[in-house]
Amino acid sequence: MKKIASIALILFAAITANAQQNFQSFPDREFNSDFLHITGFLIGLFLFTSFFLSIIRLFLESRMKNKMIDKGVSETVVEQFLQPTNRDSKGVAMKWFIISGCIGLGLAAINLSLPIGIHSVAIMAFSVALGFLGYYFYMKKTGK
């Protein structure tokens, strides 16, 4: 695994060192500005809504647990609800790594096939689908 990471790092450094100084992936400055503003807004909206939804979830779980205790539900059921949920952090990390990597490859393929058009959407759709397929095979291999 260390060899793969080292090779990838060396290749990335070589590609970065070979980059041309006058290269512009998007020569339209207005598009760049709009793209950055929209992306920033969407990321901010996602962070705000996910924070808001997690606060609501915690509040509702707390209310449910308190009502269960007040109603006199059996101890085993209360213990099951009071235990924190175990999440497969390795699986979640691998899912996002695989999907993000395929999205990056899709963006690189789009950059190689300029100008941007409807084929760019098809490339991104296939790259995201490839990422989910890779995650499916990873989960199948690990037996989860």
C-alpha cells in the first residue's frame, strides 16, 4: 500500500512540475467567478442544513429516550437505544475516497476533451457510476 501511495505521489509531483505556466482550463473569467460563487453557496447550504438536521435528530432521539423511560419500557430495549450506534468509519472513508477519485478522473477526462458540452455531462455520469460500482465491489469483497 505504501508503494502505491509513493508512486501516486511521485506521478502527481511530476505532472505538477510539468504544468505549463500559460495554461488556463477555463479561459472565461466570468464563468470561473460564477462557478466559485455557486459552489461556495451550495457547500455552505449543505453544511448549514446538515448541522441543523443533526441537531434536530439529537433532540428527537433525546425526547424518545426520555418518553421510553417514563413509560416504563423494558431495560433491554432502553439499553439498545441508549447505546451509541457503531458506524463503519473505514467503509465510509473508502466510499468517499472511491467516489471522489472517480469524480476527479471524470473532471480530468472533461478537461482533456474540451470544449465543455453535453458530452461532459455524460463523462461525469459515467465516472460517478464507475465510482459507485467500485464501492459496490469493495463492499462485496470485504463481505459487508
